[in-house]
Amino acid sequence: MYLKYFYDTSLAQASYMVGCQATGEAAVIDPSRNIEDYLQIAREQGFRITGAFETHIHADFVSGVTELARRTGATIYYSTEGAENGGYEWDQDLPLHGVTHGEEIYIGNIKLRALHTPGHTPEHVSYELTDGAAADRPMGVFTGDFVFVGDVGRPDLLEKSVGVKNSADKGARQMFESLQQFKKYGDYMQIWPGHGAGSSCGKALGAVPTSTVGYERMYNPAFQPTEEQAFVDFLLDGQSEPPTYFAKMKEVNKQAMTPLSEIPAAVEMQGTGDDVAALAEQNHTMVVDTRSAAAFAMGSIPGTINLPYPGSFAEWMGRLADYEADIYLIAEPHQFPELSRILTGMGMDRLKGFFATSIVASTSNLRTYVNETPKQVEERRRNQDVQILDVRYQDEWDQSHVPDAVHVSLQQLPTRTDELSTEQPVAVHCASGKRSAIAASILQNHGFDVINVEGGFMKWKKEQLETTS
Amino acid sequence: MYLKYFYDTSLAQASYMVGCQATGEAAVIDPSRNIEDYLQIAREQGFRITGAFETHIHADFVSGVTELARRTGATIYYSTEGAENGGYEWDQDLPLHGVTHGEEIYIGNIKLRALHTPGHTPEHVSYELTDGAAADRPMGVFTGDFVFVGDVGRPDLLEKSVGVKNSADKGARQMFESLQQFKKYGDYMQIWPGHGAGSSCGKALGAVPTSTVGYERMYNPAFQPTEEQAFVDFLLDGQSEPPTYFAKMKEVNKQAMTPLSEIPAAVEMQGTGDDVAALAEQNHTMVVDTRSAAAFAMGSIPGTINLPYPGSFAEWMGRLADYEADIYLIAEPHQFPELSRILTGMGMDRLKGFFATSIVASTSNLRTYVNETPKQVEERRRNQDVQILDVRYQDEWDQSHVPDAVHVSLQQLPTRTDELSTEQPVAVHCASGKRSAIAASILQNHGFDVINVEGGFMKWKKEQLETTS
Amino acid sequence: MYLKYFYDTSLAQASYMVGCQATGEAAVIDPSRNIEDYLQIAREQGFRITGAFETHIHADFVSGVTELARRTGATIYYSTEGAENGGYEWDQDLPLHGVTHGEEIYIGNIKLRALHTPGHTPEHVSYELTDGAAADRPMGVFTGDFVFVGDVGRPDLLEKSVGVKNSADKGARQMFESLQQFKKYGDYMQIWPGHGAGSSCGKALGAVPTSTVGYERMYNPAFQPTEEQAFVDFLLDGQSEPPTYFAKMKEVNKQAMTPLSEIPAAVEMQGTGDDVAALAEQNHTMVVDTRSAAAFAMGSIPGTINLPYPGSFAEWMGRLADYEADIYLIAEPHQFPELSRILTGMGMDRLKGFFATSIVASTSNLRTYVNETPKQVEERRRNQDVQILDVRYQDEWDQSHVPDAVHVSLQQLPTRTDELSTEQPVAVHCASGKRSAIAASILQNHGFDVINVEGGFMKWKKEQLETTS
Amino acid sequence: MYLKYFYDTSLAQASYMVGCQATGEAAVIDPSRNIEDYLQIAREQGFRITGAFETHIHADFVSGVTELARRTGATIYYSTEGAENGGYEWDQDLPLHGVTHGEEIYIGNIKLRALHTPGHTPEHVSYELTDGAAADRPMGVFTGDFVFVGDVGRPDLLEKSVGVKNSADKGARQMFESLQQFKKYGDYMQIWPGHGAGSSCGKALGAVPTSTVGYERMYNPAFQPTEEQAFVDFLLDGQSEPPTYFAKMKEVNKQAMTPLSEIPAAVEMQGTGDDVAALAEQNHTMVVDTRSAAAFAMGSIPGTINLPYPGSFAEWMGRLADYEADIYLIAEPHQFPELSRILTGMGMDRLKGFFATSIVASTSNLRTYVNETPKQVEERRRNQDVQILDVRYQDEWDQSHVPDAVHVSLQQLPTRTDELSTEQPVAVHCASGKRSAIAASILQNHGFDVINVEGGFMKWKKEQLETTS
């Protein structure tokens, strides 16, 4: 048996290829849409990909099962549990195979047994792997978004992203039951999860690729509660606001996604910074400047949003996504292919073009904003009218915040700038300065005079302590 | 003044960028559709591309003027001479500027003067370049398909490719007149032509990038005849059959070509050789195997055509093109990008996918054909029924050929295989063996038992001489 | 904690990076010499590499610990068990830390505990990993060449490669004891081994990256014997001849290997095939043609050896290595970097240059050999004098072979061609045809008239059965 | 005949390949050391490179003739005029052919006739090209550093770079004589020069690749004087200080340069910014930070010099070169290969390693300097002690300068910082701000408190005018 782990860092997403050397067949579990890596490995190893297995309807990336099926002829294996046809609405032309709890699929001599493990989503299945040529007992489980290293899948996405009422509580209770079944496995079993650290599909995923049932039994916090209600309370507590694009992903992954072979490749464009400013003014157009916050502050094209790559780009494209908008990126030319790949993986197929960063210099009226320390901002407050805007998440705000600050979480800022006065400058902060830099660009686009607070709330507290003591 | 020469080897096509350092403006003359190189140089040199100049309606590659205009905002300069609006049927949204004979266009301090130079086509203009900041006399001429190094543009394409009656003779006479005007230039003038060796736009283009009026005056055969009729006779003699795709190119270049940003990128596909054979059987589908003729002979997938890369690929895609067909290529993975680029330049936008060459091995019923020397084939003729098929051009056939051979030029073979008997094997030859290898694959697709004649007619003659002497 | 798996397919070699996000420190376990991947990941993740851990003196690849230490300042952790200073003879300028059994090293909050696990080699240590920030019990063990997935390290390399008498038996007994200790671990513990399928460091390594103590306890054949002698007999049985280069690797890995920054990069060369033939004739020069066996058979440059890439290249460079020879490769230009990387990893620092495969065509006296089926060869035997040469390993020969064949294993062929008569053609076979193609090129270099037996011994037996039945 | 133009932008250096399709032979004129491009074109066109022609002993880049000869077997053609063996001191193992005035060399049917054209250097030859298969008169001349587009080679390098007394005047007179001969050519002849705009081998080279004798006769200023003395005065006037590395280049190009196959490839290194600072403190070590001046000003590692890439890097490496020093570069990882290539071309073979720019952030005591406008600096002068340092060339200083400023040209600054007081801050300026940014880093390394004057002398003058008027 051949087994290979794949990991997409920008999406924090794991996928797996299993292959049977005896028959030359292989399958991919939870493929992402950028399937080039799977094709290359299959080519090099001499495998034909005959199976594309999906654990559940993903919310955080475009599933690659349809892409794989169309380009290799592989059969798509998907869950029919938990809802009518598992909730899927497939294109009928695809080679489909809906699986049910306990069903065994063979890829050559390799056995993949589907286990219905609802909780993260109602239809979620895991696939138990047995190396049929060498063993009669399973080696491990592809757990998808059921069990992670150090965490379990969050059950509240359907409710928060798609608005399915009471589904969070119901999911948490299903998760409890799924875990009770899972705990019956022997310690030795390997766990191959669907995500790693940085994913928004759980609270506290580890940055370790694989684990075992025995280790998680000891250290995974979600494995500790033995009472259902205690587990539910634990699980629903502290789950953050899901990214905006999760709703869109749920929708597209129910059905076959547009084949990559039908999506035009984004191209480089040239012109002046003023052309870009005019473009950014159009409706349903998003021009994202991927330069560092420091460079952006010193001069940016009116109308552009600053999502520095790699720091903030992928996460905040997801959280600020507008799927109806044409997207243009300002970036270093050598980064164009990788940026394009990231957006493809998130289903942002309306990426229309790139501009090299050098275009910024050719803008007639560049904007700037200043960076100031909390101390400097407090000084301003004493001397003049200035608004303090906190763009952290609700739970961060609830824990502690600057007195008299206004709170609008960054994710909601684009549609809630009317809560601020345009007559005063806005001093915007987050926890450390990363999110406030993004907010600064959004505020500039809405006509505000902006001050970005260096070091954010963490520095603010530290300075205050120093002042007090 | 900044001047840079670009050359696309696969299309034998030259283009030029001129830029004015004082104003930062630049223009490209006769850009090809793959404009990435122009954009990169402009970026590196700090130029804004404001002009896209076209000498005439190209027949042999997709003009890049619309691509440049759309992606940089450059104005398209095109000829309005020789026909209603020069024969163009533009999309009205483009920034267009039709030029007339003698008109002067400035790119910063650089002067480009349009000269109507019909002959190759009725609307053809050349652009005379003057470095305005440093000189009052011109430095050279961008001659497009008017004057080449060692040749002039052929006047018979409209008649042969598009069927405009008597246009060859008329064009030849216009060419004579255009040349008389051109000869008035001083010897010192540089000539920057639109094509180099390998192009089908002339008879005998040199493999030297640039020349001068004085040198061509001495050595270019087309500059020698001083009587119109002698010139016309000289020019129309020996022009070969134009590639099939020239007709299509004429058509698309009259109007704005599909922007690259709307053409999906071709993707790798996998499966078995049998899947590929099934694909090749579909209507309006062309599966091209780019492996060497030797490898193809030893085993190929039924239904595929063999156009070895780089040897025959670009030229014969152009000569066997079917613009209604979906195209799939069998190639080495590292060659996918370059192959895709070549087809884009020829307007073959229906490239749908790639298969790695390793897929051939997974075919259940591989075809083979044998290579035999002329001697072996003559031996066969004595012993059994075998047809000899000559796939060279008409003029090669007319000059000399194997007795009792059948003649169908390769370009016409796909539609004329019914002139052969399927009851006998076909021994196919060309001049040296390159074209017959392509023919062998086409014949196999039509059910013939094929023998490829090694070394072709050149070897045949040589062997005969040896036998006779 | 951050954990990442690295795998070098050409060497079947695994390495690992662990990093502590809290302190920004990271370590690599058993790095290979091509450390670019480690540097890139460290850069992207924001880690400083402070530790380079080595499990033992490797025999099959150049250790990257000195390369890492020199280029990042990392401390080298190595075993001082089993021999004076573990058998190492380090350059004193390096930041060194010799570890002893039970010693605990911290990389930030991560604990790596050294365990002396002799058997494969006397000094071998494993490193037990504990995620100190989150757990008080270990998560798994980096087992190096001690425990593999489905196998354990072979104990006979020192004896067979380096000639240490009786060390195979002694190593096998140490391995038994090491395993008894290892079996005390709980089932849940992960195993992160030093090699995967294809490595010559064990008999039957799996193609699965990681395993667990519980799973290996059930299915690893080496875990089954409970008596020492039975284990020793099991372990020493069927271990194949080690590659020649293992001896060299043992030698260089004892001390600091030449830094890559002192090894010149191999360059492309041009000329004629005759120049290459002249080069190949020189003493201490090895010219390797990496084309397919089929292409090589049809025409090769005198004096060259055929090691097709990727099929046979890495393995047989290792088995036919001459560390005193300058190496030249004939290959496709796009493969130069990868081929160079493979040789670097095997310590073959005398790679001097590349020739593009197209150079073969410019050779004045190309050699050829024929491929024949076993049936055709048997026919030859009946009609004329032909020698049958079997180049399989000793154990394959012992099991069964063609009557009256001569046996010289491929690895020994270069120095034992005098056992064959030059007066007769040699029909050479192996099991399937892969090794005999290499042998054919070696035989051609020694002046033999060669026939390569298609399909090898497997086809021979099959044809015989068909004939008999 | 095949002719191809090559141009290396970073060195502003042109080279040429001519090839005879009939015989398959090709030659390169004035190859640079990075010969990969020549090898690739030869491979693609099916040429064997049999000649490496050198016009003179280059001062501004490492000649590639020895590299070509060693890797392809090509014969080196070089001048034996003007000095004993032309001044060359070759390694005797090379295939050498010294040419004399009027000698004709054939590459297949192509004739290259050597013309002794001293002036730039005593041994300088040009090569007149005749396409023997098609013409009896020459097509053009490879003029090396004799005639450029819009300029001629400077005659003062030997005197200024190598200290050959009175050679400037002598060279100017030889140049006059060489030009008189050259002017005898017909207008039509093409000129293929050795350099383009940006080269320090002339005063005012154009950015046009090729020209003609007729055009230069009209517009090249050096073609205008008809009296020797007027020409000499014209030619010696306004030639700037040659780069430091020219002296080294003259030295190495007299003999065979170290083959690239003996120069190790520079590697990436990691560690902390403090490690880099320690490295920079060592003798004979040069650590160059290639980031933008803006980024460098905001924080740099002590001891590093700022040569922004691409803006200042190549030129100022050449002007500040220390050939005894080990070189380390701080750069973006994707730029490592190109930076390495540039230094190779300039013979800076002691490039030892690269650091990613992210290393700067891990420095414990980052340095900063401020940028101030001339107005702000003048204000400082009124209020406090501040020194004004002008780092422009002598001729720029002579023309006009800030009153009471100190003048040390940038090229000499590293050895003349003792002319400044360490007790006052230094406000450094050049013409526009590019050179002063480099100077700022050098001054920081010598312990000065630095202010970089934004916009330089040009802004200073402009502000003064505005103030006055």
C-alpha cells in the first residue's frame, strides 16, 4: 500500500492519496481543487486515480472531487447520510457513488470503510483504512473535520454561516455521540485529519500532521467531557465568527464546481495608478493591494484594500469576500501564480487581473495614513477630537477594551462605516496591528482620515500598565 | 530612444518596442498575442505602453494589438488604406486610431510615419522611425510583411487562402510599385521586418534579424527586376501552398480577438490510453501526439495524429488546423506551457487538455507501423501489392517523382484518403521522412496498413542512382 | 508544537522538522544534504533552526547535519554511544553536542529524549518527542533506521559494506534487545521512521509514511519472534547485497562532509558525440546516459553506461559508484537540476558536466544492440554459439535459473567481464529486463556483441511453461 | 546564415551568434561568462559552437571565450595586434588562434575578417561579416568597443583604471585614425556594437541595438570632428571616473578566467541578524543589503552596505568592488539566482552566501537614518552643527555645488571617511538621492549619524530658486 500526505498551507487543509501497487489504482481523500499535485504524484508513481473521496460538504475550500472526476475519470464517493442524498445536489453527468454508514469501498486491495460521524455537519463521514494485502485490522481513519489533532470540528458553522436554526446545538450533541463511537477504537489507530493549525473549522487545531486515538484520548480537550451537556457547553464556547466565504463554499460544494478548464487564467495588466483608481471605483470590483502595511501606509491607490501577502491575504480574502465582484490584485510579478492558486482554492473565480506593485508610483493623488503609538493617540484624544475604533472580534472586545472606543469587527466594517463620524479622524486598532492595517485601507476608501495604532490593544494595555505603575 | 527586438521562434515572427525615456511612453509594432514579454520589458524599463501599431491584417498569427490595448490602455494604430477602413471590422469599444499614408504619430519624442506599402495585402502600411530627440532624418523602417531580409511578402495569400480572385496578380503589381518608392531611401536606412526564416509569408526569408536598404538593394532578389512584368513573374513563381489556418487568421485579425483573459487555461488530464482513444473518436476532436516519429511508430493510441515537437508541431498544427475541433495534446509535462503558448499565438483557443506521454503505455490495443528503406519498399512492390503515396507539395511532385506513385499533398490528406485503396498497404513518403511520419498517423486513423519510407524521396533517388551506376 | 514530514523520493529517505512557536526555535531530525527545503519552511514559518539531530552514521545518503550547522549555526546532536565518540570523527570547528542514552534536549518547549537503540549500527539512537507545552507523555519516536513501517533496520551493513567481522550477528542480537525495550511503549505512540519503500536499509519497508507502536506490534514481521535466535535467523535471512556506495557514505558521514558552498555546480557542455566518446575513454571518468533503454539500444556513444532516469538512475549510480571518477551525464536539459541534486545527496561530488541527449546523434560510430525474446534467444542457442548471462542477485539465482547460464550479479559485472568469452555474443537477462539493459551497456563497453533478453527471467519461465503445457 | 543578437541588461553588454546552416558550425562574438543562453540557442538550432571571437581585452565584464572553449571545444580567436600577443597571457591548454589585421576566418561559409581598430585599447579588433553563401560584399561589422550607436569607445580606461601613463591621449589619436578607416565603409553597412546604454565604456551610448555606417556618419558626435586635435579634445572631455572593478577585469581577461565549473554555487544561509552583523565585522567581508533605500533607512543590520536591486546593485558592486572580500547578499529568495549571475558576469567569484531579507527583523540593535528635504537640512544648518557631504562625481561638483559642502565622490568614500568629523551628523546628498542612499549606509558603518537628503542637489537647486524668486 502507498500512502501520501498532502498539505495546503494557505488553506490549512490536508488531503491524502492511497494507492494499491498491485492493481495500479489510487484514490484521493478530500482533494482540494488545485489537483496538480495529485496528478503529478500519480504520474510519477504509475497510479491511475479511480476514486475521489469526500468526507463532507466543505465550508472552507472548493472540493476537488469534481475536478478530479472530470480530469481522470475517478468515481466520486460522498455521503448520503444525515440528509436527503447527504445534502448534495450533483450534476448528473459525474461518476457518482453515494456511500452509507458501514459501506466498504475497495481501491485495489485497499479497503476504505465509511463511518457516519455527524457533528461538524449532518452528513459527515470518516473513512477507515485497512491495508487489505497485509492486514485484517484497520491502520487508521481519515477523519475529515470530525477529529483533528487536539480538537474536533466545530458544530456551529451551519447555523452561523448558512443560518440553519438550532443546528449548532444539535451538531454538538451528534458530535458527542460520534466521539463515543470513535473512542471505542484501540489506541494504536492513526488519525489523519482534514485540517491543521490556522483552519477556522475548529478552535485549537495543532500544527502536527497526524495523531493516534490513544494520544488524543489523553490530550485532546474534546475527548475529556464524559457527560453530553458538559461536552456541548465546552464545544460551543469560544467558537469565533466564521469567515464570510464559508456560506458560499457550502453552496458550491453541494454541487459540481465550475471545472478549472472553464476558468480563464488571470493576466497581468498595465497602465497608470489612476487607471487602477478608476477601476476600483466601479461597482462590484475589488482591487486588493498585497504589499506590506508599511508600504501601503506610505502611499496607496485610492479605492484599494490592503491585504498583505502572505500575512493576511488568504484569511482576509475569505472574510471580506464578495463573490459578485471582479477581483484585481496588486502584487509582485513572481507572486502572481501563487496568489491565483489561493483564490482558485477558495472558489474566487472572478480574479480578472494583476498589476505589478510598481504601478502605485504612477498614481497622481496617492493616499497616506500615519502610524502612531497608543501613547500618541491618547495625546491626540486629550487635544482634539479623535474617534477610537476597535476592529477585533466580539469575544476579544467583550473581554476588555479601550474606554469610549467604538466596536465594529473588521469582517463587518465594510458595511458598517456609517457608525463612524466622517468629521473626525479615526484611530483604528486591533490586537497587534495586523487587522487594523486592513481596516485602515477600508476606512480610507470610505473617506476617513485614518491613524493606525501601532502594536494594537496589546501595546495599549502594556503602555497603560507602565504609566500606572 | 529605446528600441528592442522581439522574436518568436515558433511563429518566425518579429515585433519591436520603441520607447521614449523622456516621457516614459512606449509602443509595440506588430505585437503577437502572447504579450507577457512586452509587459515585462515595459515594467523593467519603466515604460507605459501607449501605442500598439499594426502593419497589416496578419494571416499567420493572432495579432496582439487588441490584447495590448485591453490590458494596458494603449491606442491601436492600424491602416485605413487600400479598402474600406483598411478591411478591419473592429469592436467599437477599443481605443482605435486609423492611420493614412504619410500620417505621423508621436510616442513621446519618437516619430512613427505611416507609409502605405500594398502588395502583400492591400492595406499594408510600414512605419518609418525617427528618433526625434536626436535626429531629423529617419533611422529605419518597420516593414512588416513588405520587405524581409532577402525577400518580400508574398502577394498571393488573399487569393489562395481567402479566395479573392485575381488578387495575386494585382498584389504583385502593387508590390512592384511599393518597392520602387522604397528604393528611394538612402542605403543607410535600417530594415526591421515582420518575419524571419521559417515563415510562410515569403519564399526565402533570411535568418538574419535586421538589414539595410543598401544591402537589400544589392542582394535581395526581389529588388533586382526593374520591369514590372518581370517582377510579377518572378514574385508569383514558386510560392507554396499556404497553411490552412491562414484563412482563419485573416478572419479573426480583422476584428478584435478573444481576450486571453477569457480563454481558460488547458489542464492536465489522466486516465487510460483507452480513454484517450475514445476521446479521439468523437467528432470535432483532435488528439495530437507530440512524441518523436520513432516512438510513435513503436506504439500509438488509435485515432491520434503525430506532430512531433518541436520539429513539426507548430507548422503542421497550422496546416492541418480544424478551428471547430477541441484539441488535446499528448506531451511531456514540462512542455505543456510552451505548447499552450504556441497554440494561443495561432488562435487555437480550443486546446482543452494535456495527457502525459506515459499514458500511451496504458492502451489496450496499441497500433504500430514499420519504417522501411526505399529499397525494401521496391522489393515489396515486386512481390506484392503495395501503393506508393507521395505527400509532398505539388511543385515538388511536378519536378520529379516515383513512377506509379499516387500524389496527395499532406495538407489535403485528411480529406482525400478515399483516393487510396484500403485493400493494400500504403508505403508513404515525402522528401526526407518528416512529413511522411505525420501522414502515417493520419493513414492509420483511416484504417490503412502503413509503411513509412525512411529518408523519403531524397533517399529514393540516391539509392536509384547507386543501383543504376 | 509544529511538526513537518519531509520525504526524498529518490533516496527513499525521511526527515522531520519540529518547531516551538513560542520561542521560534526549530530542529531537523536526520536532515539530508539538500537542505533547501528545510530552510524554506523555516523561513516561511518564522523559525530559526537551532538543532540538527542525527540518529546514526548513515550509509545511504550524505547527512545534512554539517551543512545545516554551517549555514544556520544549528548545534549538531549525535550519538556518543556504542563506540568511542559513537564512531564519529568530527571537524572540531562545528557546534557539536554528543548525546547519551536517556539525555533530554529541549528545542524551546519541545523535549527530544535520546534512546540508545543499537542493531542497525552500534551507535544508533532514536529520539522520543514530547510536546512539552501540552503534554507530559511522549507523542512518538523518531526511529531513524531502527524501526521502519513493516520492517527494522538491517544489521549486516557494517559487515558487508565495511567489512567489520561478525558485526551482522552481533547487530542482530542488539536489535533484538532494542526491540524488547521498544515494545514497552504504549500502542498509541507514533513511529516516524528514517526510510520508506525502496530503501536498501531494510528488507521490506512499507510505502506508508508513519505508523504506531500498536500497529507494528500486530503486523511488523520483525516484532513477532520472541526468542533471540529465531529473531536473529529471521533478520539475517534474505538481506540483499548492499549498494557499493554504502561503504563510502559510512566513511564520509563519520566526519564533516564537504560543504555544498565548496562544491562547484555542474555545467552543460557541448561538442560532438565523438568528443564524449573520447571523454568516456579516459581513466576515472564515467559517462552515464540517462535515456530510456529503448533509445539507448537504437544508438549510443561508445564508452557510456545506460542508467535510465528515473527508473534505474539513483539506485544504480549507488550500486556502480566509483568515487574516484569524474561523472558526466547525458540527459534532457530540464532534468539537469534534479539529477545534480540526486548525486549531491549521495555524495557524488565529482559530477563535472551535462550533455544534452541530442549530442548522441552527432556521433560518428554509434553502437546498437538488439532486444530479443527468450524464445528467439533459445533459437539462437540451438543454431549458434551464444552465452547466456544472468545478472540478478545471488539469492535470485540460487532460487532458479536458466540451465547453462553464467551468473555475475550486475553490481559486480564491471570488474568481472573476463569471465565471459569475447568470441561469442552475450545474451544478458535479469528478472524483468531493467537490470539487463544496464548490463548490456557495460558489456558493450567491454567489446561484447550484446543481445538484451526482453522480459527477463520472468518471461523465460512463462514461455517455458507455455511450451511445456 | 543565421545571426542572433544577445543583450545582457545588467552589464549593458551585447554579444552575437553567427551560424552556418550548411555546415552546422557557429561562432559567438564577445561572449559573456554566463554562456547558458548561447548553449541553449545552439542546441535548439542544431549548431556546434566552433568559434569564440573576442574583440579586445574587456574591462567591464568577464569574457566568456575561455568558458565557451572549455565547454564546447570552440577555438578562441583574439587579437595579436597592438602589443606583444595583443597583451594576452593565455593558459596554453586552450585552443587558441591569434588573429592579425586583415585575416579572414571562416565559420562554414561565413567569413569574419579581423580589422585592427585601436583606440579604446591598443589591441582592439573589429570583425567584418560576410555571408559567403549569398554575397561577396560584407553585411556589417561587429565593432566591439570601437563604434557604438551614438558614441565611440573611451580611450582613457587604461590610464585611469590600470595607470598606463599617457595612454588616454595616445588612444584618442589611434581612435581618430581607426575612425578615418571606418568611415570608408558604404552607408549600408550594419554596425553591431559591444555595448548599449548604461555601459561605462563610452560617454553617451544609445539604447538602440544596431545602427548603420550611414546613420552614424550623420548623427554620431564622434564622427563629426575632421581634425585630429579637435577629435582628441572632444573625446577626452567629460569621461567619468571608471568603476573600480575595471582594473581587475583587465587583469583577469588577459588570461583564462576560472571556469564556472570550478566555482561553487552560493547558498542560502540562516541565523539571526546579529550573526550577520558579526559576519559583516570580519575583515575582507562585504555584506550587501539589496533592499530599497526606504526599507534600509527604517532598519538595517550594522555593518551592511545598501545597494538596492535592481536600481543600483550591478553598477555599484562594480564601483565599490573589493575582489579580496567574501561577499554575502541580503535579498529576496526569488532573486538569488539573478544576483548570482550578475556577480559571476563581473568576476566576483567570492559570493559566499545569501540571507533572506526577513533576517533583518531578527537583529537586536537595528540602525536607522532619517530622510530630510534640502529645506529641512538648511534649517538644521542654521540651528546646529551639521556637515553637508556631496558624493557626486568630480565633474558634477565642479559644475555647481552647495556652499560649504565637503566633496568626496561615492566611489572613494569607503577610504576617505576620515575627512569628515564624527562629532557632527552628516547630511549626505548626490544628484537625485540614489547615490546618497548608498553613501548613507557606508557612513553608518563608519559610525556617523546620517541624514539622507531627499531629492539631492536637483531638489536643492529647485528649492533655492523657489525661495529666491
